[in-house]
Amino acid sequence: MDPIEFIRALAALAVTLGLIGLAAWALRKFGPDAVGRMIAARQDRRLKVVESLALDPTRRLVVVSLDGEERLVLLGDGKLLDWTPKGEPAPTVPAPEPVA
């Protein structure tokens, strides 16, 4: 192997690694969530997640702020399990009627 070919191979390797590094940097900076972050930075959002706590693998407690008022939400299995706004009683489930 000639020294010129060896230098060309090393230069090609350096260019390839440089392009991979540039692509990784660009993906971090301008990745799929970058557009959402730019939109959120420009707008003042009404709904914000203040804090989240995982109770178990299927349920999570979330404190959300809506128009400056904080509310507690219990989420589970991909659906809303409990939503009790301030000042309102908790929803009750009606008893099933007996089958005649």
C-alpha cells in the first residue's frame, strides 16, 4: 500500500466520522421535538404540567396549572381516571338497577 493511498483512506475516514458527528449534532439541535419547543417558546400557554408522580406502572398523578389555577389529575391505562375541579364534589357512580 502506497503512503498516498493510506493518507487518502485516513482522510476519507475523517470526513465520514465528521459527517456522522455533524448529523448527530443537527439531530439533537433540530430534532423532531425542536419545532414544538420553538412554538412553545413563542406562545404563552394556558395549560402547563407543574409536577408529575408515578404511583405504579399504570397510574400517575399530575398537577396541572390551567389559567393560574392548579388542579390534581389521576391518569391511568391511557385514560382520565379522576378529575375533581376545585369547589366541586367528586363524581359519583350511580348504583346499577336490579334486573327484573
